[in-house]
Amino acid sequence: MPANLPPEYFEAEKRFRQASTPAEKIFALEELIATVPKHKGTDRLRGDLRRKLSQLKREAEIARRSKKGGKSYLYVVEKEGAAQVAFVGFANSGKSSLLAGLTNANPVIAEYPISTIIPLPGMMPFEDIQIQLVDLPPVGNESTDGWVSGILRTADAFLIILDLTEDPDVQADLLIEQMRKWNITIINNSSFVNSELSSQRQTFTLFKRALFVGNKNDLPFTKENYIRLKERFANLYPCISVSALKKENLEELKREIFSITGIIRVYSKPPGKEPDFSIPFTIPAGSTVLDLAESIHKDFVHNLRYARIWGSAKFDGQRVEKNYVLKDKDIVEFHVS
Ligand SMILES: Nc1nc2c(ncn2[C@@H]2O[C@H](COP(=O)(O)OP(=O)(O)OP(=O)(O)O)[C@@H](O)[C@H]2O)c(=O)[nH]1
Ligand SMILES: [Mg+2]
């Protein structure tokens, strides 16, 4: 057991031991992991806890599959693509319609509420990458909230989908409040600073980026409602107005979705050769040359001397040090000893 674990760790551990159902256990273990400070001394502990978490998830998934046709209490959506973005919204806001507009998935779309009862993923192509979108039942539905909140905890970011025909600002308040009850805080513009986030990570709260999507802008009076939404929230969160039905503004929406995933794409290039544009590396924004090297291969890090950058550097092929912060679409040429 590493020294210097915060008191929250022991409280969370107690809750984990007391959890009885698989869903509660997964929920409690995710909270527990969030309390472990990130440094070398806790590497092993974090690894052990993560292994336990994936084991629990596997068991839950097997239990769900074996309950043929029975009421399932937990769903897990395996991540695919560069990032996973989950849909959050009340009934009939148009979540499934947006999934249908942005991906090849075929969700149930209906006028009656709670038409979506299980999670449905779809892949959204964006330029040279794919982002996974996950359509979910509406928030505030007792029989699904348990596992829906579980999926939200592991998603990389949210689309908060608001019906522009009915007080979108009130929906946004209620959804933020519900997230808070689930110990999920939507990151606002002012908390984007990394140092601030990492100190907050030591609490139970999970921090997620989100895009506020006002949907149904093809209908009357929605302009005024969108303006009200923006007045309240635009300085805190990115907002966009779309129509899933008329496919209005969906290209811009894709770009905004990419930007809230918080990932950048970089391409590698062997010295003296052409860059490999076939598959970009996707890494968190703010990553350095060293972070990229580490994500490619651990051993690589020791041999790395410097890199040359095309794109964000002052001039093409500029030599940069290992702590150089990469930007989206940079081309990186590693030089090793
Ligand atoms: N006019 C208009 N209607 C829309 C739009 N998007 C969705 N709708 C309609 O709104 C209703 C609900 O759409 P869904 O996509 O099923 O909504 P949902 O959020 O998935 O609903 P639940 O799964 O019940 O939570 C359907 O009748 C859609 O045709 C839009 O952009 N414009
Ligand atoms: Mg739906």
C-alpha cells in the first residue's frame, strides 16, 4: 500500500467494500480510482484497481448477455475510434435523430418519450478519424439511470442535447444538476487549465467536457430560445444550434464534437522520408513530443534525442526539444540516438 493516500481514498474504499450489486461495485470502484493521486508511487495500485475494474465490467457484461431477454441492469459500451462521446438529454430532445444524422447507425426515432431503452453506439467519421457516439435513454428515467450514469462516467465527453422548442436553458440547468448528483462536473471554459483540473482530480468528482446542442432549430420560436440559452451558457460552454431532422449545421457540429474530445492528431515521419498520413496518432491536447513517444513505445523514450516538426513550428522541420507541446495536424520526425 503506497504511503500518502488521501483520506478520500479510504472512504471510497469502504464504500467499494460495502457495494453489493455489480453496478454499485463498478460505480464505487471508479470513484475509488479517481481518489488515487497520480505519481510513480501509486502506479501499481492504480494498475491493480484498473484491472479489477475491467474484470468487474467483463463479468457484468457476461451476466447481462446470459440473461436472455431478461431485464438487464447494466450495459457497457466498448470504446472504439479516437474518442467516445455520450448523448445526454431529456426524452424527445432528438438524441436518436442526431445519431442517425451523424453516423450510419439505425436508432429507433419516435414521438413517444423513452423510445431509446438500450445504448446504441455509432461511428462518426471526422476527416481522417472516427469518433464513437453513444445514444442513450433519456436522463431521469429511473429504470435506466443506473447504467446510463455508468456509461457517462467512462465516456470521454458529452453532447448535451436540448430541445429548442421547450426552455433549453431550464433543461440545461436540470441536466447539470443531475450530473452533479452523479459526481460529474461539466468542465467549463474557466476550468480548462490543466493544473486546476489535476488538483480537482483528487476528489470523487469526474470532470467531462461537453457541447451544448440546441436541436430542432427548424421549428418556430426556437431562435429566441437559443438566444436565451446562449445568454446563460455561451461564456461557460460551447453551444451550437442544429436541426437533426433537416440536417442543418451538422458539419459544423462534427467539428465542434471533435474539438470537445480534447484530442489532437499527429502524423509521424521517418527522417528523410515522406510523412505517413494513413493513420494519425490521436493523443490528448497538451501532449508533448515525449508523451507521443511514450504512447508509441515505452522503450523509445530512452533513445529519443529530439524531434523535428512540420505544422505548428515557426518553420518547417524546426528542431524542437522533448517538452515541445504538439498541435493538431503536426508532423513529427523523431531523432533517436
Ligand atoms: N422538427 C424537428 N423534429 C425533430 C428533430 N429532431 C428530432 N425530432 C423529432 O422529435 C421526436 C423525438 O426524436 P428522437 O430522436 O426519438 O428523440 P430522443 O431524444 O432520442 O428521445 P428518447 O429516446 O425518447 O429520449 C421525433 O418525433 C423526431 O422526429 C429536429 O431537428 N426537428
Ligand atoms: Mg432516443
